[in-house]
Amino acid sequence: MDYSVGQVAGFASVTVRTLHHYDEIGLLVPSRRGASGHRRYADSDLDRLQQILFYRELGFPLDQIAALLDDPGTDPRAHLRRQHRLLTERIDRLQKMAAAVENAMEARSMGINLTPEEKFEVFGDFDPDEYAAEVEERWGGTEAYEESRRRSASYTKEDWQRIRREADELTRRFLALMDAGEEPGSEAAMDAAEDHRQWISRNHYTCSYEMHTCLGEMYVNDERFTRTIDQAREGLAAYQREAILANAVRHV
């Protein structure tokens, strides 16, 4: 039994353009072509695609993935063992990094010297002091916490208003991409995710790609973050998370 490129894209949650690219570079060449030249994928092709997506999620560049999969001395079980080990190591690393990561909403709660009236004017219904105790308990003493606290302590009301405007503009940009049907792994969505990472680094703390992916995971794994982000549109948190991951892989 074989499958069309559209069916495979649906199975694997990738774009047809991605499958075309994999074919063009020889990473995943379909087993046969139909009478009209359309790509047709066999079950063995799907197995290879699964391995590709595993390694891609781990941040391997495509040329290295090809070298690993085409190594005649490695059997499929060895690939699975390697991926299990790498995933376990990544989970451990991300769990440790979670203690050093704040999201932008919580970062705004540190060192804000505004009157109650100014806080309402800048943040609306969000109380920037609500999470202060939890933030310090979870991340107090980390470099990210200290850096964010130093920066935010010097910000004026106008600085916070600018930061909020920039955040709102990023939200509108992601929503426009969703409206246009752009996949979160598209160039435009990855560019928006990169601008989001740079916005954090510019205003709060130095945000590496790995820290950014951890932040993206928090968007969907902590219901408070999901609820806050999805106020703009249901599914926005998940969309941003996928765009963040895709952008991080792009820059590895």
C-alpha cells in the first residue's frame, strides 16, 4: 500500500513543501512515482520519515540526519536506542533550565515601581504583582531572574507601555499568520518567533534558543499561560509553541 504526498503530510503533521524539499535533497525519496509523476510513499518511507522527524525534533541538521540514516552499519533498533537516550538527556536538560526561565508576563512583575493607577493603565486587568512571590521562589537567584530584575527596576511607565505595545504587535502578527493559514513551521511564522525571542532578550533577559523552546513548552503545559495567551484566540499558545520550536531547529 502506498500514500500520496498530501496523505503523508497529514499523517506526520508536516507541510507538503517540507516533503518536496526532503525529496529534492535526497533525504526522503518516495519509493515510486504514479503514472502522472506524483510522489507515492510506501510504509518503509513512513518509517524513515518518523526517524527524520525524531532527529529534527532533537535539533539535528538535515545533512547529519541523512548521514545517520544512511549509515549501513546502523540498524533501526540502534536508531531508536540513540533517540531514546538523546530525548532523555534533553528532557533532563530542559527540566533543569526551567528553573532559570521566566515568561514575559512574569518578568514584568519584578521590580515595577508604578502607582496602582499606572499599573492599571499599563497592564489592564493583569496584576503585575500577583506572581511576584512565585517567581522569586521558582527562579530567584538565577542569572535570568537577576538580569530581568536589574532591567525592570529601571523601567519607567513609558518603558512598560512600549514593551506592552511591542508584545501586542507580536500577538497581532501571530494572529494574522493564523488567519492567512500559515503553518507554524513556515518561514513567516518562524520569523515572528525569532522576533519574539529577540523581544524577550531586548527587554527582559538574554533568551537563548533552548530557553525559548522551554518557554514555548510552558505556554502549552501550564494552563495559566495557555489561558492568558489564548484570550486573543484559542489555539494561539500552541501555534506560538510550534513556531518557536521550528525557529530553534532552523537556527541549530
